[in-house]
Amino acid sequence: MVTIGDVAREAGVSRSTASYALSGKRSISEPVRLRVAEVAKSLQYTPNAGARSLATSQTKVIGLLAQFLEDEFAPAMLQYILGVSNTARELGYDVLLVTEPDGTAALRRISDSRMIDGIVLLNVAEDDARLEVLRAAQQPGALVGLPKDTRGVDVFDLDFEEAGREMVEHLHRLGHRELILASQPEHVVERGGAYVWRLQNAAAAAAAARGITLHTAFAPASQPEVGTALHELLDTYPDATALLVNNEAAAAALPSVLNARGISSPRDLSVLGRYSDEFARTFSLPFSSIESAPDRLGSMAVRQLVRRIEGEIGPGDPFVTRFVAPEIVDRGSTAPPR
Amino acid sequence: MVTIGDVAREAGVSRSTASYALSGKRSISEPVRLRVAEVAKSLQYTPNAGARSLATSQTKVIGLLAQFLEDEFAPAMLQYILGVSNTARELGYDVLLVTEPDGTAALRRISDSRMIDGIVLLNVAEDDARLEVLRAAQQPGALVGLPKDTRGVDVFDLDFEEAGREMVEHLHRLGHRELILASQPEHVVERGGAYVWRLQNAAAAAAAARGITLHTAFAPASQPEVGTALHELLDTYPDATALLVNNEAAAAALPSVLNARGISSPRDLSVLGRYSDEFARTFSLPFSSIESAPDRLGSMAVRQLVRRIEGEIGPGDPFVTRFVAPEIVDRGSTAPPR
DNA sequence: CTCCGGTGTCGAACCGGTTCGATGGTGGTG
DNA sequence: CACCACCATCGAACCGGTTCGACACCGGAG
């Protein structure tokens, strides 16, 4: 293992000079600087991360807490993770991925032991137990998902209320007067996934304001139950002309459901989902959807987190809660009703 | 931040005694041991990871290199990651997830800087550039995926050859005499995904040995092209009575393809895939399949890696290449031909 | 009563970086 | 020619753990 001492000796300078030459934190004569750099390169010197973190109290690592909960659609999670990971690397940080079920214990462990400079929480619930631990931690935190209490953390989420409104208004403009909204399972809501309500309530309010009918239902997140549930919904409300889907599993199951019923979109039924474009492409979902922008949200969270870590904004600066505006990606599955 | 010095002072002992009391590496009188433990707890002492790694040359972190390549089915990757992450935690390790495209640079970075004790490589290609770096690294490495040259690393993979044989033999036993095998895109093979060939060649050999016909084809990994390709395959070989699918995207697209053709499995066509049970459940795939066991493979790789890290087996002990035996999960999609 | 061995504790050194204060040498100015 | 300022460099201390060798104290054996 080659240390900065080896580099210094080889270059004929002191350790401190070698350090300054490499970091540029003090002025060093050009010839010395070049020689040190050259030696460092030829010896393949790489600073020891542990030693550096001990000396600087910086690890250049971000903790990423992802929960894989029952009834949550796992493949969607991957896109948030990639958004975080790729942006972190771009900003010079590595990512410590923690998936253990007990998020509070995990958070305490990596925070107290100073393994990380900051923390990103995915899958944040309305009343998330991890938040208390996060607020007590020394490191700043950023969330993807909106909790009830946003004090002390930066928050990023899709604007689910605007999404709900937008979905209803879009179909209303096309002339639809009776809609169905298939949400995540009630289980998800009970666990604190308030985004389900946020979208649903806003959609209901928008429908009421326009005097149109919106039937809402929780649909299972697992196959094949969700297919059955969709069939039942369509049977129950035969006059509905459009289906809103806030449930990835339901969206994935929908093509075969429509097929089985011998109907097609948008001819017989307008369909509007809420998922990412990546998701749509992977599973060939031909439905227009509100873009859930997981990569963008993960990326935003990391950028803000790094700004706090690096002191560009301090603990004095106000914490932000920023919503990504929903945008409809048109895949041609909505049209005026027959 | 509370250090071991604080604990020692509070307990009225020296730093070294406090350290020994907590680690148990030397005999310490019971009362002192208890007092130190108590103080540590009341002060919420947690060792500084950087300092500890500097002193012990151990980080208790495993590096996980995952590549997200074009034409590779991303959701499948998540299951390997979870297998690694969960097992690592179980064994007391955290996971540094690296997704950057340039795997060799990433590997060098985290290895040389001593951020990690060992390395797991996912998505290993026949001739993987990362292997050279890994062999030169100080830390042991474990692979998921079989490269040409396995020297110096422990390797875990599904036995794709046996899988190919097994698929053909299973259908032969049922009486099928003309089969189609839809593989991953040729692109994946060219990049070094030899597992495609391993399965395909073994399947072809088994078919030849039994004197039955096997049509093979590369199918796209993206939607909706893969659906089109499947239609073409079924059109081209109208007498084939069974379809083997070594391509997740194709498997996901198959239900709507069958639906569109008005045929069902296993009545009109026996179908046998190669993917994980988790995958099947998530996407409601009603097809029997060879279990690809991503969680198990990830878990095995980590266990072996930790054994090497902790010196249970040394660099002298032989490196293993271990194959998981393919097992068919029967979901009722294979039957004798009509 | 002395000597010996073992047990429990302590001080100091070390891991590999960064950073502060001090110092020697240089050039420019009065 | 003396003085000052500044630049480049060095030595030492520090971050927070672990671990080695030394040593004090104790009980038991001779």
C-alpha cells in the first residue's frame, strides 16, 4: 500500500508539502507541484479513505435508505436508486445502499459511526419513524416523498395533488363524464403512503367541481389479483369511459385485461396512468401517463443534499419542499368518448 | 461527537482499557467491563468508522458493482442487488453500490482507497475488463456470472447448460418434437453475455441427441419490438408446439402476444421460461420457468466473499466456481402437444 | 518471608491522512 | 545596505480508534 509518505519521500519533500501539492490548498512552487504529481501518478497513489475521513470528517459517501415494503412495486424503486446513485457519482460521492427492514436502526448505525456525509430517504411515509432519527443526526438529510412534518429536511416529491387534478381535467376536456380511479392497495395508505390520498382527493375535488363522476377504488398490488380487480371495476361501472391508474401493478396488468375483454384503448376506454417513462418502455405500456420522474426526484434530492453537505447552504438556510410538476406523456391512450 | 476517550474518562479508565473492555480482546475485570459498557451505552458511544478502519484495515463494507447495460432487463438486476445487500447485512457488512458505467475506474477507485473489504461483481461478461483490475486488487472478489478466466475469484452462476438441456428434455418427455427458443438479443451476446450461448448450445445439443427440431432466435429486449418478434417466430414455425424463452422482456410480452393470437398455454403452446419466481409473481407470468435464483446467487457470492475477507479461507485455498442447479418451477404452462 | 506467575490496567505508538504555526530564503523598497 | 513582506516548505499535532509491551498488584508455593 502506497501512502502519502512514500510519495513525499520519493519526491524529496515533506508529507505536508506533498499533501498541499496534491490538494492545492497552499501555494506550492510549480516544479515541486509537478514532481509530486508525477510521483503520485507513477506510484499509483490513492489516498486512504479512512485516514482522510478521520482527518477531514468527510467521507464522500451518501447513505441511501430504501425500503422494500410488501405491496410496494419493487421495480419502480430501482429507478429512484439509479437516479440517486448516478447523480451522487457525478458530484463526487459514492452511495452506501441500505435495504434493511429496520430503517431507524440502520440510520442510527451509519450516521453515528460517521460512515456518511448525508442521507437520502426513499419511500417516505406520512409519519415516518426514520425522520426522528434523521433530525437528531449530525448529517443533513433529503427525502423523496412527503411526510407530514418536514422540519429539518429537504423534501422532494411529485405534486400528486396537481397530478390528480390534471388527470381529471384532461379527461374532462376530452368530454368524459364518468371516470374510474384505481389506486394503490389500502394497505399502502395505512402504512402512511399519503401520496395515494393526495392524488385521489385532488381528483375527487376536481371531479366534483366540474360536476362529473369519479369512482375510486383501491386495487391490489400483486398479480393476478389486480387483474381480477380491474375486471370487477370495469364490470361495476360499465358507463365509465376512462380509467385512471395510480398503481404500477395495475398498469402492468391492464393490457391483458383489455385484451381479455376484447376492448381497446382509447377507442373503447381512455386510460391515463401515473408511472415513469422508463417503466412504460420496459413493459410496453401503451398508455399515456403522468410522468412520475423517479430519476429526476432522486437527482434533485442528491443535489440539494450535497449543497448542504458542502456548506453552500447552511443549517440556517430554510429547508425546501419542492414538488415536481406532473406532466402528461402522451402515448395516445386518451381520446373523446364514443 | 462522543469518542472512546469520553467513555474512558467517564468510566475512570484508560482509553486502551475501554477499548479492551468493549472488544473483549483481553481479559478485563468484571466490574470494569460492566462499567465501561454502561457508560458507553449511556453516552450512546458509536465507534468512528474511519478511525476504526484506519487502525484495523477493515471497513466492514462490501463493494457491489452493478452495470446497467443497454438491452439488459433492469428490473431483474434489482433482485441480485437485494440478495447481496440483505445477506451482507446479515453478516455485519454494509454495501457500497456502484452503478457507474466505467466499471474498471470505479473498481480501482473504491479498491485503492480502501473503502471496502471485498468486491462483488454483477453482470459479469465472458471477457470482463473489470476482472483484470479485480485480480490486481488487494481485496478478494466474488462474481455472479461466469467469465472465461476464473482465476483468482470465486464464481457463482446458474448452470445455464444444464438449464438448456433440462428445458429441451422436459418438453421432449412430454412428447414435443419441434421447439422454438427465443434468446436475449444478439447484442447481449456480442457484449460477452455468454450465458445466452451456454443455454442455447446445450439446448441444441440435447435436441440433436434426441432427434428433435429446435429453432433458435435472438429476440429484442425492448418493447414493443419483442412482441412483434414473437409473433414472427410463431408465424415462421407454425408446427412448433413449444416455446422456450431465455429473455425476460419476451416473457413479459408473451401474455399479450398469446392473447392477440387467440391461443392459450399450455393448450395450444407449451411455454417454458428462465426467470425468477419473484419476477413471475410481479408480472403475473403464468408460465413455468427455470428458476434463475438471483437472490440465492447474490447471497452465495457474499457468503463466500465474507469467508475470504475474514480469513476463514485464505488466498491459498482454491477458488470455487459453483453452479446453481436449474430447477423448473411448474406453473402449469407445459403439457403434451395436441 | 521471598520469589514467581498470572491477571488487570496503563501509556505509548501506530494507522495515513490534513492543517496550523514557524522558519528560511528571496526580492523589492526606502 | 537594512528591513520588510511574502512565498515555499517543514515539523508537529491531531483526528479516533487498536494493540503491543510494561508494570503493579495479588495469591500461592517453597
